[in-house]
Amino acid sequence: GLLGVGKLQRPSDFAKWQQQSLQESNRIVQNILSEPPSARTVDLLDNLSNEICLLADLANFIRLTHTQSAFVDAAEAACMAMLSLVSQLNTHVGMYKVLKEALHDKAIVKIMNEDTKIVGRLLLNDFERNGVHLDESNRKQKVNLDMEIVSLCDRFIQQSQASTLVSADQCPRHLVGSFRGISNYVEVGYTYHDSPQEDLREFAYRAYYSFSNRQEETLTALLAARQNMAQLSGFQSFAHQSLLDTMVETPENALHFLKKTAKAIKNRVEKELEEMLRLKQAENALATNIKPWDLNYFSSIPSKDKLHVDNTLVSEYFSVGTCIEGLSKLFEKIYNVCLVPMSCGRNELWADKIIKLGVMDGNGDIIGLLYCDLYARYKKLSTSDSHHTISGGKLLDDGTYQLPIVVLSCNFPPPMGSMPCLLNYGTVSNLFHEMGHAMHSMLGRTKYQHVTGTRCAIDIAEVPSILMERFANDHRVLKMIGCHYKTGLPLPDDIIEEYIAKHKTFAALDLQHHLNIALIDLTLHCQYSLDDKNTGEVVNKILEEYSAIPYLKEAALQLRIGHLGHYGAKYYSYIYSRAIASLIWTECFKQDPFSRINGENYYRKVLAHGGGKSPKLMIEDVLEREISTDTLVQALINDIES
């Protein structure tokens, strides 16, 4: 069956499973309502969540990736039906009252395990975040807003990736041939940031980031729907609602962290811009400043008198197979687990060239399943590298453990004949990043699926993945992994060192770029007034105050930030997590990236808990010291200076 689910053999099976899930969900709801409030109330609510997620998460993944339209359509229908059910249950007054009574009864709370208390509180916050206290009319409005937001998110993300059509008359004649022609238009699908031709970069940048009334309307409608939903539920803003159970707790705290970091690195950014200008002047002696369309191009060009590494040559040492084998070796060294190939059953896969791996512990037991859907293909809607939780780990009522199942989805170029897919620096780093997410789910051993693996506070969810990027930047790890796909020879030491140094240039500029996105994201979801003329005014004000990076006032950067869709108000978490990951790397792995003692300590104190323990306590436990905003800002400074 599809993804190992025996009852999913054909598209029509989604509808059958949907009916079974609705019936089982109703049965669990009745149990919650009929039994007296107790610690078991939390267990039953997690069972209900699990019943829904098993279908909804799988269906959501299949609708994005399956090669057969019949499966896509069936999964889409099931996904929307379960989403509708979730919206209704999130505002179920009866279940809310039972849970609230259980958590307000000191005698009941006294006998609860710590993870039960945490999950109970998270579930209660979920109810209240979703406006369970509202009257029936407002609850219906809340459900409708939820559905509207999902639709607007999908539309915004799709439009953020769409090409821009420019009248051929407005394109310089000598550049027309650089673009695909459609009737009397040229299609600009990206910024051509890798082109050495500055006028081409400039034209493409201006076109790609040009203002779009349609996309602006979608974004403002999304912001309005989110704001209305949050205020309907009693929150000041969507950002306040979204950050309720996070480490930063409030958007004000997150903005303070971001702004403090932006100010702390501003001088370093300006120095890197001066260095970048020298690179530009080597190509154009008359150049006097760096333009927005120069940043990505010159960031990819090393200082020619220092670095001579050929990217193509290095890629020959990092085939997909070599990297997967290397990751398995790394995990075996630090976590005492490894990745083992597994055979697939009938109708189990949704496309060709998919690898199924078991995660095996030191006792030889399979503790989770990982499907690797690594190659780009036609109509694969999951266009960015990502991971998808198909089922979360959970202790079942019969005492067995529900194994985590995760899909790692990338868009690497597929192998051609005997030529394997070779990864460059960016794709190796992406693979490590997504594998960090996957292993977070694999190694979690929580009682509740509601808090398993990556189902934790958003500003700690990225820590394991960003930490894995540090391994991908370590010469000792690359030396262990790198192996030429033809000769089998290891990657030479001198090439490793130059390869790493090449991609550590302009680190402050890179951090500033992500800070800009995070500030834009949080400000739009926290302080943006729906009466403002357009989102561009907000964006320009932020960039003028906090960014040393040059920008165009007429460029609509915000309309291309796809993360404003399903990651709204949460982009800050990448930077927050990067700071935490930097601290963990320095304390635990910098001296020895293969340390079993430190690896198992991190596994035991962080990864195993998912969201079942206070994130701040987990991080301080593994670091053995308290952390503050100043600590995190300094960690980022140390990171870019290392």
C-alpha cells in the first residue's frame, strides 16, 4: 500500500479511509465527553489528533508529489475534508471544557507526568488560540477564516514563484535572446543572479521584483484574514497568536532579538560590501557601488587571489549515494544509529527513483522509516527541499510504539544513465539540513505524537537541521564523506579547506539578508495596519533603518517571499535557531564532530524530547548554562567571524 499503508491501494481508497477516520474520530470525541476529566483526557485528545494526522499528513504529501492525477485529486479531497474536521474540532466547546477542568483540578494535575502536563497545556492553548470561547456565530466565522487563509496561502506561494511577463518593447534588444519569448513578451523566471553580464542582472532583477497588483491584493487579503482571525480569538495580532508557545514568547521579544542582531552586524556588513566592491571593480574599474542585483553574483565569486577551487571538480566527490552513505556513517558515530536500505511493497511508492531507508539502532531494531524522494520531476509541486512527517512517533494504547515515518523531498537533477547525481556545496548543505529534520523525528521517543520530533516550538524546530549544516561545513566530516564517484579516492585536504573557505565569504551579508526577511515577516504580521496604502511602504521603512544592504524602493521584495505563506510570523525562527545551533556546535561538536559522548548527550537531552519538554530547559540542559538575547546575538557574531 501507498507509503506502507495497506488500505491505500488505489485512489478511491482515500475516500474509504476518510469515512473510517471520521467514524473513529467521532468515537474518540464521544469517549472524551463521556469520561470524567482526568490525565486520560490528554491521552484521548492525542489519540484523536493522531487519527486525523495519519490521514491528513499523508494526503497532504501525496497531493503535492504523486505522479498520477487520480491520486492527487483523491488526496486533495481527503486533505480538505480532514482540514475542515480539524477546524471544527479546534472549536469544540465540550472537549475544551473537559480538558480545562482536568488541568484546573490540582488533584488530577498532581498525578500527571510532566509530558502530560505540557501536552495538556499545549492542547488547551490550541483550543483558545482557535477561539473556542467564541459564540457559535463567531466560531463558524473562525472556521471560514481558517479555510480562507489556507486558500490564500497556496495562492500567494504559487504567485511568489511565478514568472514575470515584460513587453518585449521594454526589454533592451541585445537582451531579448536571453529570455523565453511568449508572443510580444519576454518571460523573466528568476533574477539571473549568476550572470556575469550586469545589464542582464539589472533588467531581470527589476522585472522579477516588479510590483504586482494581483500579488499585493493576495498578500493584503492574507494579512487581513490572519489579523481578523487572531483578533476574533482574542489576540492582539496574528504574530502574538502564532508565538504563544515559543521560546521568544512574544513578537516584541523576537523583534528585539532581530533588531539587536541587525545593529550588531551592520559594520561587518559594510566591510563586506567594501570587499565586494573591490571584486566588482576588478571587472569594471568605473564601478562606484554595489547594486541589489550584484549581491548574489559577487557572493558566489571568491577572492581570486586566494581561492581556486573548481565547483565541478568538488561535486564529483559528492554523489547522492556517497552523501547518504556518509550521513549514515556520521549518525552511527554520534547517535549509534545507521541508515539501511529497505525493499518496497506493491503500490508503496508514488514515483520512480525513490529510496526507502530504515533507521536502525545499535540493537539492530528499526526505529523509523525514511523515504528519500530526491529528484526533480514534472508536476512535482513540492518544489523546495523539505521534509514531510507522514506519521509521528507515539506510544499506543496497546503498549507498542508507532514508528515515525518521514519523507525527505528534494529537487536534485536526476541521474542520467551511468552518471550519478552530483551535489554542489548548496545541495550538500540542503541535504544535511533536511536530514537534520528527519532525524529529529526518527530519534524522538515521546509518549504523544502531538509533540514528537519537529512538532515542537517553532524556534527550536530548526535547531537540529541548522546544526547539521555545521557538520556539512566541517573539513573532518567532508573528508570522511567525500569520495570520487569514479575512482573512489577521498577528497584531498587542500581542496576541502579551500572549498569551505570559499563558501564562508560574505557571511554577514547572508545573515543580513535573512534578518531583513524576518523583520519584514514579523512586522507585517504584528504592526502592519490594514489601512496602510501598501506593504511596500512598510518594507522600505524596515530596510532603510536596519539594513546596510542596498535596495530599490520600487522593488516589491515582499511579494516574492514565499515563506510569508505557510510560515507567516515565524521566519525569525531560522535565525533564532541558528544562534542556538551555533552554541550547541561550539560546546558539543566543534572540538570533535564525531564525539559519541556529546552526540548521545544531545540526543538524550534534546532530540528525544521533541516538544515534550520546555525548549529553553532542553537547550540550557545540553549547554549546562543559561541563555539570553545577548548570548544568542554574540553566538551569531562569532558564527560569521569564524
